[in-house]
Amino acid sequence: MEHVPPPAEELARLDRELAELDARRAQLLTRRAWLLAALRPPAPTAAPGWNPSAWGAPAAGRPGAPAQPWGYVPPKQPSAPRSAQNVLLTLGGLLLTIAAIAFTLVSWGSMGIGGRSAVLALVTVAALAAPAVLLRRGLTATAEALAALALVLTLLDAYAVHAVAAPDTDGLGFTAVAAAVLAALWTAYGLALGKLHLPLPAAVVLAQWPLLFGAWAAGAPALVVGWALLATAVLDGAIALWGKGTGTRVTACFGGSVMAFSALLVGLTLSVTASGPLGALAPGALLLTGAAAALAGAWRAPRGFARAGGVVAGLAVVAAVGGVPAAAVPEDWGVLAYLSAGLALTAVVRTGLPRNAVLGVLVASAAVVAGALAGALPGLAAVLLGPVSLLSDVWAGSPEGFRAALGSTLPWTGLAATPVVLAVSAGLLGSAYRWWPSLARIAAPLIAREEPGPAGAAAYGAGPAGSAGAPGTVTPEAGGAAVPGTGGEPGAGTAGTGGTPTPGASDAAAPGASGAPWYAGGRAGAPWYAGGAPAARRRPSGAALRGAAGAGAAVLGWGALLLAGAVLDVPYAVAVAGETLLVAGLLALAVRGAGSGRDASAAVPVTALVVALAGAVSAGLLSLASEGASYAVFGALTALFAGASVRAGAGVERAVFAVAATVGGTVLTGFAGRSLELAPHEAAPLVLLVPALTVLFGARLRRNPVALPVELTGALGALVAVGLAVPDAPFLALVLALCGVLAAGAAVRPERRPVAGYLAAALFVLATWVRLAASEVSFPEAYTLPVTVPALVVGFLRRRKDPEASSWTAYGPGLAATLLPSLAVAWTDPDWQRPLLLGVAALVVTLLGARHRLQALLLLGGAVLALDGLHELAPYVVQVAGALPRWLPPALAGLLLLVVGATYEQRLRDARRLKDALGRMR
């Protein structure tokens, strides 16, 4: 029922609501007044006290200075908006263009040669002259429209000249000449009328075709076409750097990119398909020229374009230099030539190229190395995942060679160079890890840290001693960043060359100039991540970079040895022994690195641990082909991981080692059952040996961090044993009972008792039920009541001694031992006596729980009583449901939802009260 408040309370509530409405109305009126004031046009004069310098406005006459004082509102003009003007001009120019095209194509033949010449000359001259007149009158948009028309007319003139004056000439050759003439004409026209935006970009577009069409018209080979494309790209690059106007530069940049890509693609195709080293020299020259052009453009290009130019130049150099030896060796070994050329690009750090161009070249080197390594992924995946096929036929016999055990159809002869690629890369990364300080000093002029502060950009390379691209200097054209000249060596200057401080740099000395730079792994005042530019904060530390190099060397070296065995097709025994030895070496590296405590090698032990686990899985799968190999490999792996867990320091690594050793021991017990020719359910008790050892091991370690992971792994082994025993009920009961014993043994320790104690009780009860079901006992009460009565007596004595003891601990096990099995049998019992007796017993238990406020009795008795009643009423419910109309159940469900929704808050309060009442019970 709805609650009606007293009159006094309701009156007070109404007064409060009226006061809130008055306050809200006042706010809305204030806002309305402000909006009306904002919509009134301001006065056409400057605001009082206007001062441009106070706002940082540029001085009059400077770029960006306002034409009128701030606050000035120009008077409304009666002319149409600019958008409408542009639409009208576009439509007019389009109609004139269509008319010109129709005249040239349709009406051209009806006129004599004099008339044709007169019309062409008159219309073209008029279209070219009109924009000049319009520009003097300030009609820029109209001039642009007529200039576009003039462009189309010149193209039509060229077509008309070819059709009338030179119909027999080659189409491509004439097009090349016409494009060159028109490009020159429109360049001069655009420079003469500098306010027009269309002529110069149009001239750039026309300039793309003369050399290309000329080469095609002459029937030149592909190499000459490539040179023509490259020459056009160089011209575009010059226009992009020194051209007039943004549109011209953007057009030239786009055209140059397309032409350069096409030229390099031609050179790469010819280099790859060359029949020998001599045949690869000419395409290599084309590629090298393209690389030189890209680097030349990078000297003056902005940062992004400079880096892109460096990437293109680096890839072109690799294709040119690597293509010559690649053509002289078998196809499978050509990747080494390109890899060597890519690695040689790292020498660019010692050159005087701009910083951004050098970074682009280094990116190209990294891309080449990554591409070479990507070619090794299929072979490495086959070596690691191939032994999975042995799971379907365990211990079928030792294969003849490594490849036979892998079961892969890869062309292994085509992967002959892959192990060499991995080995070379691993060696280089290992050398970088070993001599990292020297490498950091070499790269100091290139990867200098950007320091915070307004003068940070001017603190480096600001002196006259610097030149474009020299270490320690920066030029706006190069788009580079200033860098310290010496990488923080003692006595080094702030910037410039030779350690000499440059003018203007004394007030912005970099913190990194007095210590080791960030990438050297040393300490240079505040850490690099503590402040500064966002780019500097995102940079990884030198220790992280060094660790990544060491980790990469470990992974690549491991992969190289694995692939070498597959490529050489070593005997099966050698392959198994080799993989096991590799795991041993990786574990030694992981243990040694974990205990070194050096930040620079923090990534190495973690990577070695992960790779060792992957290698252990692969070696274990590979050993499944032979019984002896399986015992040898898993025994060795178990011993290795156990030894590593002993030698490793306390931490995650030690726990991982111990868990891996536990898994290996569990697998060995499974092998023992198979060797004894036991069925899976018969081998299940044997698998429980390792979980038993983990319980003893946990009791020995107690609160050691390794104890819990080891015991959980043992619990998983026990779960595997339960799964093996499921097909046979007697063995399942035995295994469950043994698991209960193990859980009870773990529950002896106080820290495991809250979980292991309940688990042990549940396992014992479950084992009893399974045993009774396996024996086809139809009266389980004969076996459960003798357990329930003493258990309830013990619980009663416990509660009398300790009234605060939980009813679940005191009475839960005893009640569950009888009620749950009886409920399971009652659901399959066709008679009425057992459900009736069970219902009466559950009712008594429920009433006792409600009377004495015992949670276990109330919930267990109520649940059993509800399920028992549901079993008895189920047939009648089914009959009634079949007799009712089909629309009635959804209608009743909807009505129930409506009732619950209408009284939702009340039901929620009832649920909370019920929860609180149950929580107060013991």
C-alpha cells in the first residue's frame, strides 16, 4: 500500500519544492538575458583599451597581422556568398569546356584550314589573356575558372594539331612532345600570373609524361624506362623542394613518389630476375642512383619526409648491392647477400648525413633483417609443432631422421640458408649485448636525448661550427634534432663538434652532457622518464634496450640450432639429445641471469626461461616416438628443472622451475603405467605418487612461496588421475579416497586447513557415494546412517563446548552424508515410501534449523525438501501444463514479472532482510 504522509509533513515538502522551482526560474531568466545580449551585434569599433602587444599580435605589415583591429565587424556586403560564386563559376567553366570539346570533335571538319586556325588562335589567346585582365580587377575566382578553360583549350589544340597537321606521326611520341611543350607553356604562364593557383600544378602534372612516353615511343628496354621514370622523379623532387606554392609542391611530391616507386620497382624486378652478376649491375646502378636522389632530397626535406627518404634509400641500396652477389649464388642462398647488405647499412651512423635520414636508413636496415628472419618462421614452426603428430601414435618406434619425426612437408632444401641467417643475427645481437657501452658511444651523435625546457632546442648545434648534417648540429632544412657532440664524455662540450661549446648554448646545457646518455644504461642526473619532451619520455631505457638485444640473441641462437638439425636431417637420437641439451643451456642462462641482479640483463633470464619451456615441450613431444627416449628426455628435463629450482633465487623463476619439474614427474608416472601395460583407470593410483610427494614437499617448505604453486600443480595431477579413473567406478572410488587422504594430509597444516579440510571431507563423501553406486546398493541409508549419527553427536558436543562454532562444521558433513545420497536415490525410486520418509526427515531438519537458528540445518533441509517435493509434483505439473492453453504460461510469466517489478523495492528489502537473517545464523 502507498504511504500517505501527515498533512504537516506534506506541507513542508510542498514549500521546499516551490522554493526550488523559484530558484530554477531565476536561473533560467538570467541565462535568457545573457543569450539576448550575446545575440545583439557588437559595435563596429575596437574595444576600449585595445592593445595588440598585450595579446601577442604581430606588428602591422608582418605576416599574420590583422587587417583591422580586434573587435571590428565589417559591414554586410550585398554580394552572394563565396560558395554560391564558386558553384556558378564552376558550372560556367564546365559548360564552356563541353562546348569547346563538342566544337573540336563535331564542327571542326565543316570549316576550312583558315577558319580552323583563326578559331583556335582566337579562342586560345582570349582564354589565356582574360585571366590577366580579371586579376587586375580583383576577380580572382573568375580568373581561375577561365584559366581552367584555357588549360582544356590548349589540350584540345594539341589534339587538333595532331589530327590535322601531323596525323601520321606516332601517338606516343607526339604526346611526349606535346606534354613537354604544354608543361613549359603553363610553367611560364603560371610564373607570369603568380596569383593563379592552377597553372603551375597543371604544368607539374604534364611534366610527368614526356620522358616516359618518349621512352615507350622509342621502344626502349625496361631499364631505359626506369631511368626515364627516375629522371622524372628527380625533377619532381626539385619542384617539391624549391617550387612556388603549396599546391605545386604537393602535386610534385605525389607525382615524384609515384614515379620514384615505379622506377625502383623496375630496377628491383630487373635485379632479381638477372641471369648473372653482370646482368644485375645495370639495374643496381639505377637503384643506387635512386638512393642517391632520395638522400639528396632528405638533406632539405622536413623530418617525416627525410626519414621516408632514408628508408627508400636504404632499401634501394640493399637491392642494388645485394642483387649482384645474389645473382651469382643459388636462389636459396640469395637471402644472405641481401642480409649482408642490410647489416652494412648500420655504418651510416658514422657518416655526416642528416639525423633523420640516418634514422630512415637504419629503419630500412632493420626492415631487411626482419624480412630475412620472417623467412625462418615456417621452418621454426614446423620444428616446434611438428612433433604434435606423434601424440596419435605414442611409442611407435624411432624414426630414421629428424625430418621423419616432424612429419612436415616443407621443402627443407630450400631453407638451407635459414640457420645461417638466424646465427648471424644472433651473433650480432650478442655482440651488441656484450659491447653495449661502445655501441652507445658510437650512436651518441645520432640518438641524442631531447632535453626539456624552452631553450632545449637551441642548446645543441647552434653555433657556426656546425654544418648541415654534421654530428652535433641541426639545420631547419634537415628537420633534424640537435644532439650532443660527445655523448657525455668528460670534457665534452654542450654541442657542436670536437667538444667545443657553441655560441648560444651556455644557457641551456643539457643534463645529459655531464653523464652517460639514456641509451648507455648509465645515470645522467634525473632519469629520462622523469620529465622532458613526450618523445623523450616514451623512449626505453638503455638497460631495456641492452636486455632486448641479449634476449633476441638467445632466441635466435636457439632457433638457428633447431633449424640446423632439421635442414641437415640429423639422426633421431641426435635431434632428441640436441634439443634436451639446448634446454639445459637455456636453463643455465636463466638461472645465471636471475641471480646476477644486473638491470641490463633483466630481460635475458626471462626470455631464456620462456624459450626453455617451449623447448622442453618440443623435446618432450619429439621423444614420444620411442619408449626409451621418452624416459630419458622427461627424466632429464625433470632433473634439470628441479636443479634449476634449487639454484635459482626466490622469486617467480624458482616457482616456474619447480612447477615444470612437477609436471615432468607426473608424466613419468604415466609412462610407468603404460610400460606396465596397465589400463588408464588402473594407472590412475600410480599417477597420484607425484601429488603425494607435493604434499610432503609443501609440508617441508610450509610458507615458502614455491610451496603453493607446487601443491596446486600436484592437485592438477590428482585431477588427471581422477579423469583417468572415470571409466571404472570402483577405481574412481579408490582414487577419490586417496585424493581425500592427500587433502587431509595437507589440512594438517594450519595455512591449508580452511581449503584442504573441506576438500578432504567432500572427497571422502564422494568416494563413498561412488563406491555405493558401483556396488549397486539400493538402500544407501544402511551405510550412511551409521556415519551420520556419530557425526551429528560429535557436532552436538562441539557446539555445546563452543556455541560460536559454525553449524556447517558441526552438522553439515553428517547431514549431507545421508540426505544427499537418499535424495539421489529418491529421484530414481518409483515407490512412494522413500520420498515420503525423506521429505519428513528434511522437514524436521528444516524446522530444527529455524528453531535453533542453525544455517546448515535450515538450508540443507530446505533444499532437500524442495527437491523432494519437486520430484513428487513433477508428473502432475507436466499433466497440468499439457492441459493448459499454450498462451497461458507466457501470460502468467508476464504477470509475475509485472508484480515483481511493481513491488521491486519491497522485494529487494525482503531479500536483504533474508540475507541478513541467514548471516546472523551460525
